Amino acid sequence: MFDTLFASLPGVAAVVLVFGGLIFFHELGHFLVARFFNMGVKTFSLGFGPALFSRKKGKTLYQVAAIPLGGFVALVGESADAEIPDEFTAEESFSLRPAWQRFCVIAAGSLFNLLLAWLICWGLMWVNGRTVIPPLVGEILPDSAAASSPLRVGDRIVSLNGIAVSRFDDMPPIVQAGAGKELAVVARQADESLISFSLKPTQLSQTLTDGSIVESWGMGIRPKEREQQTFGFIEAAWQGMIEARDMAVFTWKSLGDLLSRRVAFDNVGGPILIAQVIYKQADRGLTGLFMLAALISVNLGVLNLLPVPVLDGGHLIFLLVEMAGRRPVPAAIQEKAMLAGLFLLIALMLAATFNDVMRIFS
């Protein structure tokens, strides 16, 4: 029994630290920018519900609450009719500040999550480098476009349609963008000589989970081996930014695939699935765990910016309208939109949790 308990501690600790750290960093963004503008902060909370631990420092109450599904920063005067606590002044009220300052405070949470993802990727690139698949021809598939070209195993693809290629992963987007048109290929052979030729990709078909068929294109080559790249401190910062950007692009693409039904909704997971993935990753090493934390942080930052009332993105839309029209959106409209957004968010959370539970039993 005790062996099982102690064996599970690293996974449980990883779940708590990753969830807690991401929530803390998100709320820290709101908090720091609010304090930068001298706005009053009543409460900084990790979690919701009854406080487990709390401490008041200055005018702000810092607490850890019982329900670890988020956090909040309670600002003074969040609405125009909100009462100002005795220890605060009207000048510290959030609602009385210019719209651009309120915009910065609300946007800071998601931006801090993206910043955290970049910092994690920066550190991993500096310490571990990156494993890449170079654009080397490892295998040429029979009856493919490459089979009838001058390409040979061991050749390195230099460019496609004039676009430089440094990794094998750089090539598929270029091939797909051509939609079957001939590609201008430049490759370096084993004797370091360059060859240039045209290649017409082979058409491929893929059946998605909803039964629809998607057409794609391929050159008919497979990669050779992986290479390990190392980076200095400054170069790692740039590579970390690229990695974090790719995570954000992947998040947006995944959301688009879900909305267009290219991916079935039963693939969507909630907090239970995320906790399971973190728990399992804890046994596979810190590098993978940190990379997973960066990806979740990007997801949290990007999804919070969606223009859905209740989420930060919904508040930002109201503020953009206010800045454009020089007057706030009527309170009645905001309240109805918030209510609709709340119902939508609850429905999505329940559906995602249902998916998580069904996965457990299946």
C-alpha cells in the first residue's frame, strides 16, 4: 500500500505544481499590471471557494482556496456601482480608469501565459538543445513522384519552390500549398554537387473520423535520421520563441479543426484528461514535463483570448468597442452576454468532463 502511495507522489506533485504554476502566472499578470497602474487589489487567490491558507499583506489578501480549478484577482471597483472598501480610495478603482489601462490589465493574464511558455522553451533549448529531423532522403517510396526523379537516398533537400528548407518538417506545408502543382526542387548530393529539377507530387487521400475524405499531396520520401542541435543562450531565446509560436499555431489549428468538425468533439478533454497526461509525463522525465507545461500554458493563454463573454477575450471585445465608440457597452447588454457566455462555458466544461469520464471507463 505504502509503495503504491509513494510511487504516485511524483505524478501527484507534478499535477499540483503544473496546474498551480500556470494559474499563478496567469493571475500574476493581471496583478502586476493592475499594481503598475496603481489599481487596488483586494484579493489574489489560487483556487475558488473557502480559503485553505491566507495572509494579508498591505491592502491585499493572498490566499489558496479549496477548489483548484482556476484563480482570480479581485480588483477594487470592478464595476461602476461597486462599493469601495474603506482601506482603498476611489482613485484605485478599476472601473474609473481609462479603457486602455483596463485593456492592459485584462490582456496581461494571457500574455503572461505566453511569456511563461517562451521562458520554458528558452530554458529547454539552452540546456538540452533540440532534436530535429534534417531534410535528408532516407527512403524513396516506390511508384511515387520521387521514384522517377534524380533524388537518391542520402540527398539533402535544400529548397522547394525557392523556399529554403532546414528541417524535414518544413517540406509538407510547402508541398500542400502547391495543391499538386510541380515543385522546383534543389537538392545537394553526396558529392556536394547541387541538382535542380521539377517534381509533380503524388495525390493522396485520407479518410477523417467523420467519414469525409481529404486530398493531400506527397513527394514520396521518408526521412533518414535525427540530429541534435545545440544553442547558445541568446540563440536559445530565439529558438524558444519559435517553439512557443509553433505551439500557439498548433492550438489555433486544433481549434479550427474542432470547429470545422475535422476532429470529432469526443476527442476534446477537460481538467481530468490534462491531469492524467501530466501525471503520466512525470514518470518520463523533466524535459517532457516542462515542454508539456509550456504547451498547456500556451493553450490557457490562447483560449482565454477567445471572444467569448466571461473569458478575458470577451472583456477585451467590450473594451475595444468602448475605445472605438468612446462610450462603454451598456451594462444590460454586457450582463446578458456574460450570462450566455457562462452557460456556454459550463456546457463545454460538462461535455469535456463527460468525455474524460467515458475515456476512464472505456
